[in-house]
Amino acid sequence: MNTYKFDRLICTDVNISFGGKKKVLKNVVIDTGAAQSIINSLAVEDIGISPEYVGEISTTYGIGGELVFFTKVVDNFIIADTEFKSLEMDFGEIDSKGELTGLIGMDLLEKLRAVIDVEIPLVYEK
């Protein structure tokens, strides 16, 4: 997996597609402190991912406080060489400046069987 540091955080780029539209998301944080992965909703509005206020909007709590999010099934989500099809993803405003476009949490890191070397930084699939 191609990783780099952005603002002292280990990041990677991912590909996401929804409704036939594709986008590369940069500065997606590898976050072992996050149970669930989440994508910045501001970063994907242009490919048609937005909340629909029919159904339940969820709330979670973390060090940064309260976060409201919604869930959508994306067509494809690609991290390095691994493609997840019809993946249910969470979306919320995690960075109002738009610099961070998402967090890869333990849900996907476990599926990838990720091994992380924080010094280099290096993340690879076991």
C-alpha cells in the first residue's frame, strides 16, 4: 500500500465509485483508533453521495466529540490492490477544511490483515 505522512498522520489514497462515478480520495488516514471507517461527506458530494433524510441519521462519539453520519452502499472501494464491492460505508463531515478525506478504521484494516510500520510509514497486507 502506498502510504505517506500528512500533518503527522499516516495516509493513503483510495478509489471510490458510486452510481457509475469514480473518484480518487487523497489524505485518507490509517486510523487504528477508529472502530469504523468513515469518508468525509464533503469530499464525495460531486459523485452523488449525500444524505437522504429518509431513515435514520446516526451519531457517534469520540475524542473529537459528537459526529453525525449517514450510511450508503458504494459500488467499489479500492485500497491498494484490494477491491471491496458493494461496501456499506459511513459518511460524515470529519474535516471541515477538506484536507482529510476519510479514515480507514479497524473494520477494513482487519479485512486487509494490515501490518503497520509507523516509522517508515509502511502498511502492507498480510
